Amino acid sequence: MGMFPFRGKMGNVVFYKLNGQWVARTKGGATAEQIATQPRFQRTHENSLDFGRAMRASQAMRATFQPMSHTNPDKLLGRRLLTTMISVIKADTKSKRGFRNVLDGKLELFEGFEFNEKGKLSNTITAPYKPAIDRETGEMTISIPSFIPQKMVFAPAAATHFKFISGGSALDFESKKPEVSLDSSAELPLNNVATGEIVLNIKVPANSTHPLFLALGVEFYQEMNGVMYRLTDGSFNALAMVKVSPR
């Protein structure tokens, strides 16, 4: 998996694309080799190492939740994930510069993260919900009390039904095989009839030593001749990280 399309800086290191490759330079024009080997660029090299860890961690998170976010076409998702991950790493007060990492940072910063900036969960669903994570058992739940869809769901004009989706992961940032456990509600009609209580259940390994992440999303459908067709309107399909348990 390649790097995200990110142009920006960390400290005095500028990252950009050159001839199809992502490269790093200082504002003064030092090359990557100079940054890595010359003592006067030690601070720059340290910033570059921290940036690399943020980049890899962002890629891992995006790959993990891709099965849920593929209907949320946000072209800037990679950049926003990376920006938040950089903030996570910068919050690491235990490690020296150049050795800062996400596990000693502040992964709680991802709680509330919206995977679709144009279709935020907070704007699409106003019904209350309660997420919970039990590290000891590995059980994750999202409880949604009874509500009236037409009053608390903002849907595309063509939608007749909606569905809640949830995903949880004991995210190993070093693994090459991202894993997410999924659950979903039934397709529910967009009407004035109150739903029953909805409980979404996710199971991850008990007593995991990895950070735990729980996401909630909503998808919309149009029923036609008894068949449900999923709508891919990027302004409504939403997904957000609703609970984080760092370690």
C-alpha cells in the first residue's frame, strides 16, 4: 500500500510528490539523504521518523475500517486520518523526538472522528446511542433506544429505508492483515413508527493488549419491487469512531 496523497509539513520537514514518488525536504532544500546523515539535520530527521510512523499508522486504520467506509466517498479521508495521527504522536510525552509512537500518544483523539466529512454521523442521526467497550471480555456494544426515524434520521430524498452498521477492532498497527468485526441492524423503514431498541454487538479478542476502536455508521436504501438497493450518496452515508480504548 502506498503513501497517502499528503502535502504538508511536520516541524521543518516538507513532504511532497516528485516524479511520482513521495519525498521529504527541509524548507531550505536539504535532500532526504542529507536529512538522514548530517548532524545539523538531527531535529529534521527526528521529525521525519515521527511522520513516517504516523503515516503507517494512518494506513493501518484506513485499511481496517475500509469495509465500512467504502460507501463514504471522502477524497480527503487519508489526509484527515494522517493529520489526526500526527496529533496523536505529538501527544507522546514518554518517548524522545524521533521515537514517538501512537501507542504512547493520545489515541483518544480519534473518538468522534468522522470518516465522511460531507456526511457526518452527528448530522445524519440525532437519535441517542450509547457505545461501550469491555476490554476484559472483548465485547463491544452500541445501544440505540427506540426512536421515530422520520424525526431523527436525515436521509437522501430517494431513500425508503436505512440501516445501522458497526465495526470494532483490536487494532494492531504493526500487522499487515487488518481485521474488523462487523454487525448491522435490519433495513428499517423511514417512517413515523417508533423502532424497537437496537443493540449492535461486536466481539474482539478478550484481554487484548492492542488499542480498541468502535465505529458506528448508517447506510441508506431504496426499496423497489421488493429489492433493497443501497444508495451511495456521499452527503448522507456516515461513519464515525464512537469509542476508543487506548490500552
